[in-house]
Amino acid sequence: MENSENTKRPPIREKVRSFYEILSSLDDPFIDLLLRWEDIVGADNVRKMIPLRIEEKTLVVAVPNNMVLSIAARCKNRLLEAINESKVTQHVENIKFLLDIKLFANNIKNEKTWRK
């Protein structure tokens, strides 16, 4: 039988870095945007708009349907202001909305089963 002294786990580090802290330290404008996305679009919209990438100073955001696309397009200037106010990145000058139902299929399915 093994000695219990030899089988002890090593001590846990005093400070464990969170996933958020690790991502924050990467200094990537898109990751910064992802980390602050809920603050930018609001809690109600965070599941309706998914940031996909930044290409040529344009943020590409996926939306689930035409209704959200229409509302998001009308609010584009406010979203750009929110991005600039949050000082997330200097790399976004425009937003392009992309209708992509597949990205939201799980959310819609889960919401329907939740309602039952």
C-alpha cells in the first residue's frame, strides 16, 4: 500500500488565472470586442447578434432573421458609437450584418423546448 504522504496532490496555486484574464491579455481587437459584446449590444440582443470577424475595418455580425437584420441595420450607428465609447478597438468603422440562420438554430430549438 502506498504511503499517503507520497500520494498527496500538489498544492493549488494561490492565484489561478481565469479564462477571461487569459483572453484579455492577448491584445487582440476582436477578442476585446467579444469580451465586451454584451455591454455593447445589451443583454437582450447578445443572443440575437453574433460578431464573426473584423475585416478591413468592418465588423461582420450574424443575425438570425430578417426582422433582427432590419432592426440592427437601423441601429448600426448606435452600435458603432457604443463600440467607440467602450474603447474596445480602433479597427471598426463599419458594421455589416449577415443573415445566417444556421448559427442560431440551436438557440431557436432550445427556446421552443423551454416554452413547452
